[in-house]
Amino acid sequence: MLKLDFHPSGRHFLQIPGPSPVPDRILRAMSLPTIDHRGPEFGALGLELLAKVKVIFKTTQPVIIYPASGTGAWEAALINTMSTGDRVLMFETGHFATLWEKMALRLGLEPEFLGLPGYEGWRAGVQANMIEDRLRKDTGHTIKAVCVVHNETSTGVTSNIPAVRRAIDAAGHPALLLVDTISGLACADYQHDAWGVDVTISGSQKGLMLPPGISFNALSDNAIAASKTSNLPKSFWAWDEILEANKNGYWPYTPNTNLLYGLNEALDMLLEEGLEQVIARHQRWAVGVRTAVEAWGLEVQCQEPDVYSPVLTGVVMPEGVDADAVRRLIYERFDLSLGMGLGKSKGKMFRIGHLGDCNDLTLIAALGGCEAGLKLSGVNLKGSGVLAALEYFSQNRPHHVN
Amino acid sequence: MLKLDFHPSGRHFLQIPGPSPVPDRILRAMSLPTIDHRGPEFGALGLELLAKVKVIFKTTQPVIIYPASGTGAWEAALINTMSTGDRVLMFETGHFATLWEKMALRLGLEPEFLGLPGYEGWRAGVQANMIEDRLRKDTGHTIKAVCVVHNETSTGVTSNIPAVRRAIDAAGHPALLLVDTISGLACADYQHDAWGVDVTISGSQKGLMLPPGISFNALSDNAIAASKTSNLPKSFWAWDEILEANKNGYWPYTPNTNLLYGLNEALDMLLEEGLEQVIARHQRWAVGVRTAVEAWGLEVQCQEPDVYSPVLTGVVMPEGVDADAVRRLIYERFDLSLGMGLGKSKGKMFRIGHLGDCNDLTLIAALGGCEAGLKLSGVNLKGSGVLAALEYFSQNRPHHVN
Amino acid sequence: MLKLDFHPSGRHFLQIPGPSPVPDRILRAMSLPTIDHRGPEFGALGLELLAKVKVIFKTTQPVIIYPASGTGAWEAALINTMSTGDRVLMFETGHFATLWEKMALRLGLEPEFLGLPGYEGWRAGVQANMIEDRLRKDTGHTIKAVCVVHNETSTGVTSNIPAVRRAIDAAGHPALLLVDTISGLACADYQHDAWGVDVTISGSQKGLMLPPGISFNALSDNAIAASKTSNLPKSFWAWDEILEANKNGYWPYTPNTNLLYGLNEALDMLLEEGLEQVIARHQRWAVGVRTAVEAWGLEVQCQEPDVYSPVLTGVVMPEGVDADAVRRLIYERFDLSLGMGLGKSKGKMFRIGHLGDCNDLTLIAALGGCEAGLKLSGVNLKGSGVLAALEYFSQNRPHHVN
Amino acid sequence: MLKLDFHPSGRHFLQIPGPSPVPDRILRAMSLPTIDHRGPEFGALGLELLAKVKVIFKTTQPVIIYPASGTGAWEAALINTMSTGDRVLMFETGHFATLWEKMALRLGLEPEFLGLPGYEGWRAGVQANMIEDRLRKDTGHTIKAVCVVHNETSTGVTSNIPAVRRAIDAAGHPALLLVDTISGLACADYQHDAWGVDVTISGSQKGLMLPPGISFNALSDNAIAASKTSNLPKSFWAWDEILEANKNGYWPYTPNTNLLYGLNEALDMLLEEGLEQVIARHQRWAVGVRTAVEAWGLEVQCQEPDVYSPVLTGVVMPEGVDADAVRRLIYERFDLSLGMGLGKSKGKMFRIGHLGDCNDLTLIAALGGCEAGLKLSGVNLKGSGVLAALEYFSQNRPHHVN
């Protein structure tokens, strides 16, 4: 039988920056019997889902739902809009930006990877001015897309997307704007239409509080136009047939029905609470967690306060401390999962997720586990982060308490 | 639709001394389809359950399983063994002892309620010497039963049952020994056979980590003999027909099938971990929680260290502080349920449950919520309980970590 | 791990007259986390439940909800209203009437058991005229209650309760009217207030489509008045404290929380569909099943068409055929559970439940299994029952189809 | 709230040829909390899954598990092994073969579509001799792959894959053999290694009894070798990184955790029953269903008895009867979903799925619904199919009954 936790008792604390803890309501919804994906109930469900999901993206344009995990939606965005050898301008904000660039290469595109020198870019957001400069030089408009990560899950930085849009416009450049907000959606403010994004990429296992297995492309007219001339081979990811079938609430091939049940429940929960409240909730948690990191006397990975992530916080280890050894100790002793440092930050930091089905005490527990684990690992802490966060949460009421 | 939490996000922290947090494995088991309670699968399940449950009571004698919550099993124990007007010796350890006495009265028995004077008895365990003294005086053996609460859920005191047995034996008295361990079973050490208990009463919603709805009577030969002559009217609770039907794994009337699924899963979990490990786990948590209370400079309700409960800890409020107001604030701000002061202790203390599906960080979260709530309520704390407990848990490994 | 079906594949067909098949919605609702039974969410849930359940009983008077299975609610009705040695008039309609009489005896009452001679009463309903005659003779009003079974689960007879009320009134007799509709509620028409019932007894595992574990007493002013003078010892079942606590949506002792989640969902489902529609649905199924029995050339257990049960149908075996052997074969070969003949009808008949979460094809499957099993057992059938029922269902639209 | 069935009561009968009815054990497993996809429990689960799934494919070679539905695995098989403009030989057995051909075109391959003339190929299996003839003519070995559908879900034909392998070998041709057994796996006999298949494509929502959302590629050395030189752009579907990560039980990107829980449970269920028993079970059901169709006097879509599908049966309507109207009536009246005629067979036939979590009575119910619906639609039936099937099932014991 499935053994999901090696600890003998208690619920695991899943404080990685996604998959996030899934609410019981959603898990129950997902366990209802699978139905006919071509029957009338399914069509009704499909139409409802496709309408409600737009609210979350703040768009009136189509949102494609893929029965595939988030990496697939990256591929879909590129394959639908680009042609072999197309130049795409990407910006190195961390590990996921790097992986997306690697994917662009594998797909036969020519990514150009802007970024701050050395490790600096992994502690900052997208620099819109660098994008503007580069686009101004591209007088022949050989760059077909600007691809940026909104919330960089590997570092805890939430870049300023409107600034990127302004940079493109200021340069008078026709490149499409493709934005990955896999971990930003429904945690951080995100506005597909108002920000002029052409393709927004997202996934289910973060702010939507679902298990992984669903991913999204929100589109624009320009993106759809580009999809009609792009020459990359596409079938599973192709928008055209999906948009056609979606008109009646169906999909051209078998959708992953039970995860869609979960999506429906998740959308209801988010809309019941109100999207602005959801975002305020994550912001408040993020301040609490950073308050703890500061109290410990440790550095937050993100060095630009304007772009601190409301979704996760990277905690930098002092020189000589192996972040992965700290994480392992915390996992073994306290049944708490934290995110590892990825790529260039491997072993240098760990990441605390503060998203999804959490509350103040979940985070106090997580910070307690971190604090104890850091001390057991011999890290010198300036003060108690858990107490600092507790004080912050005490003094700053959440929105639902009068 | 069912709204189970008035808070917008996150899992509720259920740290009352029962119902305890139910593990997901058990909730899933309970949600399987109901089967025919007279069919072959049911008989197989029944026989398996009746065998495994004995291990938890540490008995080789029959254990009756009722499709009713714990209060019913109190009634069953009295109704099966006593006759109208029988004298029963009870001991006031707290609210539940008081309720049991009230029940005895309602059932037409003549309870005699021993106890320490005033409020003292609510902060101590059963005084076996008082029982011995009383029994020695009962030379006519008009007292038919000694009824004590093992783990007094209202105060956090776990009385010494072997001492009570010795007291009865020392007095050479034939009274039956009836013990309520509704909240003690599978948390605190309990030995039905070795301790010479005649009827052990227990319930599902505490150490067994089930929802409420199942309760138990573990029997002895003397108890069964008494049931044959007792004259209290009995039908639903009568042992005779249940024992007969149990031989084949069935019940004389419809059992509550889906809770039995959960019981089966619970028994498997406890036996997989090992009962001694389960008990050690609760003991360790209890020390951690008392360490926190001490750090706050507050008093533990129980004033006899020998009988501190491993299941829950009563936290006494300073003069002038309304414990219920503190509890309400903690609930509203931190989505944490604590047990209220009951009966004589109403408003004077609250109770932290540390049982069931918990782990160290669950308790750190709970203590964090208490600490913040106490401060927000204006209670002067000597120091940080949450840090003291964190230090205790850090320095004292749980059994499953090498 | 729990093995709930000895067959290798497919869902078991649970066509016994209760526990009935539980809808997935209810099973999912029951698997949500247990909450504090003294917290604010619980109070809100309690008030909602207590209000909605009255609609099902068609009463404006209090309905008591017990955390115990149905047999307990029988005991509760007697214990709350009767005193030791009270005479109660009962009517033998079948096995459950007999069991209730046995309970009355065990509780120290003096049941008088009316009935048709021999086996005749097991194939007919309550004979109101016999009750009237008996009550007229009881000029001293020593009879304190008339106890009848509305839907006799052992035979498939749904007695005429208004006729019993009229009989009591015609006799000018003050006896209370106690009615067991454990298996009738939410299947057959039932009107607690309009029919002048004093205590209605019901349970969760039949028309309410829940697992067993909850039972009910619906009260009247006369019943409540009687409970104040009755002298049977009572505590767990006592109405007074429950009524008091219910005012705020709570219970005096721990209710079985997760089954109450299920009850809430069940009430929503029934009220969404509409109680009249629910009853019409069961009536239509019953006609279909009896059509099949007639086509087989077998007898229906109930011999009075006026009181055919909409909940279950008893199928009488020809002489020399062991109904239990037929049932066993059907179970083993077709993964279908049928109700056995109980008491006087043991081995003579089996019972097909047509209640709860069923539809036409569930019953076609069940009738198919019966037909095949009867033939494999060597029973000579006149024609095909499954085809007759299919024809009936085809020609008679269910209410939800226009 | 999610409304999964427009009918008021009872469980929907999902007798389409996939998604198949999902057993409760699997739905419950899927609803357990999501865990860290980079943590130790996940690695252990991953290794276990990757080992057990090989048993189902009867292979010792790697099986790739995609977090995407089945159509994705088609794309993966082509993209990993082929290069732009490669010729692939496909065989028109029905709608899914046609869709796969269309995909090959969209991906820039040059499919050559063999087939019997007209509609004939939609009622027969792959003609291995036609493949052999074609390959013999391809002396330059420009054909890089032979792509066939094992179990054609649109028609109910299970082609002879060993014959195709022999045809390729007889022609001495190096083309890879790609086989779609999305709906065949774990229903029909399938032997990846013994039959010399290079890439087997499958999905979760058929014989594996899971919801849709997982798909598979089982590989061969030749397929892996081809993947190293193929030039189609690939990233999400690329085998290389997945194989590398799988060594430790992980995936290069986020897998769909909760569906993997379900997969683990499904594999346990299939292996507990025994794969040979599972296949025999489906074969027996298929004979029963075809017996019914014959009794009705209707034609089975498949006209070659050697390749009747054990998974589904296509039922051909008489001239002038709109199969979709019949299906709609059956759905509305009997809460039964049947598969529609697809592509060339649209409106001409419907499909009965007999796979997954079924038993004899499930199929009797389904055949009952079909029979009633056909009659209500005015179709003249020769006799009763439901009775014929019932007789067949009665006379032919399933393997688990002695």
C-alpha cells in the first residue's frame, strides 16, 4: 500500500513553493467518479470552467487548459507562436528562466539570454531597461518574443511585468510578450489583459492549490495570429483545435477529468474568497516570513524589496553551511518539506513556500521547524524568527478578521 | 454546502482533547461503500476487528464495540453490571467523573462520590487510599462497583489504576472495578488484564484517531457474571446478545459499518507503529507542552507530576483572565480550537490536546497560537513557551529518528 | 488492508433493504476532517441539520438525533415515555415488530402482541380494527402506548398509520402512538404531524442513504409530557438534556460528527430533488420489481396490494427451495446482496431492496441476478422478470424525464 | 457545486470504451495529500511504480510515464523517433488510426495510409500481408516506422500485432514498430517484449481503470537509438532526461502526483488479481455482450471473429436508424453512457465498453438499457439480448468462482 509519509504520525508540512498543500474540498472533489468526456454533464462543466478560469487570469480572451503539467504549457506557448530558428529574448532571473531557455534551444529556437552579471540576476527581477535597450537595437525585428518569468520559483522574485510591456512598447517593437506565472497566478497580482501579455503560462499546483497535472496558456489576438503562421510542428499543444472544441465545453482529445473537478472546486474557493483577498493573504504571509528571516539575521535571496515574492522566500545560508543538509535534517526531524536551492543556488539557500492552503499557524510551524533545524545544524541565529513572525501576525490582522 | 471552517484558508488546528485530528488514511477508509452487515465480507471484517482491538486494550477477554458515542459505553457498563439502588463508589477527579456520577443517579443507582475537598480534586488524581479506607468500612459489601476515570479529559490528570486495584484488593472487597479511559486508550499506558479491571470504557474519537460514534466495553469474567444477575432494564446495551453474535463477526443489530472501516484502519496504523511507540510519542509531546506552560510562567492544571496526562494539558489562567475569552480570540485569529474549562474549571483554564494525528510542528503551531493569543489578551508571560517547547523537541529526538 | 468485496472486479450490488447504497456525494462529505463539537461551525451545522430534518419527517416538532444505530432509537422511544410494567400494545407484522416486542420485554414493559393467526400476519399490514377493538376493551386505560411498524423491513409491508391513529381516536383512548419507520422514511410517504404520531423512530441507513450510525425520535407534546413522568432509568437516551442543548445546535455529549456531515448532504440531496419526487421514485421502482416477480410466477410476500412496500419486495420461494441457498449462489456468482428471510420467514423468501441511491438499471441488474440465480438453483420460472420490469420501466417514465 | 450527473438518483453507468469506471480504491488513493515531488517518499514511490508498470506491459525495458493524456503519448512516440519528412506506414483500422495519421501530418512526417477499401477497413483488423507487401517494395528503406493501433477503440477490433512484427521481419525491413494500445493494455493480451514492439503507447483511463491524465511509452533499444538521431524538436516529450531522472524514481519536471497514487493502486489491484485473470475476465465479458448483439439480430461492427475486441463491442444500427438518437434516448432515460460512432461510423453504430471496474451485472444493466432504448427507438429486435447474455454468464463461470 501507498506509504506517503515516512513519519509515524501527523500531517506532513508541505512548505515547498509548489505543489502547494491541497485543501480537503479539492481532494474530495477530485475523487468523484470519472464521467463521459463527451456527455452533456461534461460540456456543462467545461463551459463553466472555461468562463471561471478567465477571472483568475483577469482576461476576457481564451484560456487553454492542457491535461499536462506546467512544463508542457511552456512548450505550448513557444510551439504555437514561433518558427524554427526564431530569436527569442529571455531574461535570466533564476533556475526556471534557465530551464525555459534550455527548452527554447531544444525546440530549435535561438534564445538570447539577457541577465545581470554572475549570480546577481538570481537575486533580482527582470531588468526592463535591458530589454528595452536590446529591442531598440533589433531594428530588423528579428526578435519574435520576449519571454520572462513573473514569479521566479527558484529565487522568490516577482518581476514587474507592466514594466516589461512598457519597455517593449517604448522600443516600438512587435515582439510577443510571453510570461510564465506558473507559481504567481492566484498568489501574486496578475493581469493578463491590462498588462498586455500575449501568452500567459501557468499551472495547477501552486496558487490554484491543485495537484500537478493541469497547465494553461492565456492568449491574445496577436498570439493567435502568430499561431497561424508559426511553423514548429504541433499537434497535442496546437491551440486551433482546442479553441474550436472549447466552444461547446469539450476538448479535442481526452481531458484529465478528475483534475478538472478539482479545478472547478478551486475556482469556486478562490472566487468565494475574492481574488483581491487571496492576493492580500499571500502578501501578508510573505511579510511575516521575511520578518522571521530578518530576525534570524539571515539574508533573503531576493535583494530588491520591490520584487519580493508573495509566494515563497529564499533563505540564504551563511558561508560554509550546506543548505541541503539543513533541509534534510529539518525533513527528518520535523516532517517539513522545504524547497531546495536549484541550479546556481544549489546548496546555498532553501526556499519556504507560503502559498495555497495555509494559515498563520501553518507558517509558524514551518518557521519553527526551520529555526530548530538551523540551530541543530549549528547555524548562528541573531534572534528568534518564529517569535518575530508570531508578533507580526499578531499585530497585523488578516483581512477576514474585523 | 457544508461549511466546515469559517476561516478562508488553511487547515484548522484541532487541538482539543478529542475528537482528535483524524489521519487521512482513516478518513479515506471511512468513505468506502457501505456493505451488507450480514454478508461474508462483513463477518471477516468483524472477526478481524474484534481480535485486533483486544491488543489495544491489552486484554484477551471480550471487547464489546457499540455503534454509539462514548457516553453510551458509560451507560452500558453500569446497566450491564448493576441493579436498581446499587451503591457505586465514584471519585471526583473532574467534570467527566461528575457527569458519570450524574448518570449513575439518573439510572437509579446510589453513587457515593469521594474526592478531595473543594477544587483540589480537580487538580489531582484518584486517591487510592481514600477508596481503600471507604471499602474497608463497607463490611457488608453494599458497594457493588468502584468507578474511576483513568484519564480525566477535563483536567489533564491520568490516575493510577493499578493503585486503585491494589486498594480494592487490600480491602478484600468484591466490588467491580469500572474504569473510563475514553481519552486514555492508545495515548497513555493502559492494561485491562494486568491491572485487573472489570469493565473498561472507551471511545473512538481520542487515541484511536477516529471520528466519534464508536465506543467500547472491555469485560472480565466477574463483569460478565454480574451482567447475568443485574436487574437494570437493558436491551440495546446488553452484552449477552452481542457476545453471541460476535462469535461469527456479526452484531445483533446494524453496526455502524463505515466507522468500523475507520476503526480497522486505525488499528492497523497503531499496530504498525507499535503500541509502546505510540505511548512514548504522546509522553514526549506532553513534556514539550508542559515545558511551554512553565516557560510562560503559568500553572499546569494538574498539580501532581506523577499523574500528568500524556493526552492533554490544562493551562490555568492568572486571576482575572477569562479563559474562554482567550480561547475565542485564539480561535478567531488563529483557526485553532482549544478545549474549554468545564464545570468547576469553567473560565479558569483551557486545555491543549496533544493526541492523535499530530507531530512536533503541529504542537509548535498550537503553542504559537496560544502564546500569541495570551499576549493579545493581555496576559503577562514570563517567557516564550513556543521557544521552550521547540528547544525541548529539538533536544529530545522522537523514537522514529535514529 | 480492508477487503470490502471478495469479488475481483466491479462494484457490489447492495440490494438489501438497508443499509442502502450510499451516494458518492455523501461518502465524500463524511470524509471531511472532524471538527470541534463545541465550536461555532458545529453550532451552525447543528441548527441547520435540526431544521432540515424536520422537513423529512413532515413535522414542526422536535426531532432528536442520536449518535447510535436504529435499534437505539426504539429503546429511546420506550425508555423516555414508559414506566416499569407499563402495558404496550404491539402488532406482529414481521420480524422487526417481534424484535421490538422482545425489547419491550427486556426493558420491563408488558407488551401485548396482537396479530393475525399463524404466518398470515407476516404477509399483511397492521389491522387497525383489531387495535380499536382491543383499546375499546381497555376501559381502565392501562395500555400506555400503541407501537407499530410503518414499513416492516422483514416482509415488505407498509402499514396504514392514519388508520391506526383513527382507531385510537375512535376508541377514545389516550395511549401514545409510537411508530417505527426506520426503513420507511424518505422512501414511503410519512407525515409525523398530520398523522398524529407521538414518537416516530427512524434511522440513517435506509431512505436517508447514509451508513448506519444515526437514529431519530420525532416527538409530540404528549410524548414530551410522558417523558416527564416515565420512570424507566434513562440517561444516554434522555430527551430533556438533548432538547436543551439542541437549542444552540449542540448536543450534551459528543455527537458522531462525520455522520452528521453525511446527514447534511443527504438532506440537501433529498430537498433538492423534492420529497414528493423521492417518494414517487420509490413507488415506481416497487411496481417494476413486483412486475418482475409476477412474471416469474412467484408470489410477493405481501398479500395486501394496499400496503405493498415501496422500499423492498419479499419474494416467496416455491415449496422445497431454500431461499438462503439461492441468495448465497446469487451473491457468489453475481456480486449481489439480497436480504434474507428473517424469523418465521427464514429460508422461505428473500428480499429485494429498491431504495436509496439506485436507478432503473441498478434494479434491472439486480433482477437479472435474481433471475439467473433462481434458474441456476432449479426454480421453475413462468417467464422473464427482468424483461417484464424493463418493459415497465420503458413504458413508465420517471418523473425527471419529460 | 459540481453537478456530475443530471439524473436525480443512482450511479451513472459509464459503459463507454474509456474513460472506464474507476474503482473506489483508486479514487480514494488519488485523494490523498500531494507530497513533495523531490522528497524521499516520492522517490520510493517512483521506483516502485516504474518497476510494477513494466509487468503490465510485459517488458523488461524502460516505460516512460507522462503527466499528460494519451494523445500526448502518440506525439511522444513520433517526436522521439522520427525526423522531419520521415515516411511512416500507418494502417486505417478506424477513427483513432485516422487521428494518429493526422497527427503525423501535423508533425511534418509523411504518413502513408494503407487500408482496405471504403468502409471495409473499419470493420476489420490490420492486414499484415498488405504491410509486408508495401515494405518489400520499399527497397530503399525510406519508411522509418510502421504505426498500428492494437485495439481500435472506435470499432472494437483488436489487431494481431505479432503478425505485423512477422510481416516486417519477413520483408527484412528495419522500420520501427510503433503500437497504440491505449485501450488494449490490461484488457487484451499484450506483450511488448515478446512481440518485438519498439514503442508501445498507452494511457491510464482504460484497462488501468484510472481517470485520464497519464500516458505511457514503452521503449526498445532500437527506439532509444532512433531517439538519438531524430531531429524533430522535442523537450517536454524527450525521453533522454526522463530516463535519466527515473533512475532515482524522479522526473525532470513536476509529475502529476495524485494520479500516480492512483496508478500505484491500480497496479496493485491488477497484480493481486493476476494479469492473465484480468484478460480472461474481459474476454468472457466480450463474449457475453456479442451474444446479446447476436440475439438482437444486429451486427457487430467487427466482421472478423479472430480480432473481436475484448474491450468494447460496436453495435451496428439497421439502415435508417440514427445511432446517436438511440444513444441520447438511452442516456436520458437510463443514465447510461455509450460510445458514439466516430468519423466514418458516425450515426451508424454505437459502442459498448466492457472494461475496467465492471462485473456481470453491470453489463446486464448496460445491455438492459440498450435493449429498452433500441425498442423505444423503434428498432426491431429479433430476440432479447439481455436474456441471452444472462444465460451466457450463467453457464460460463468467471474464473474466481470454483
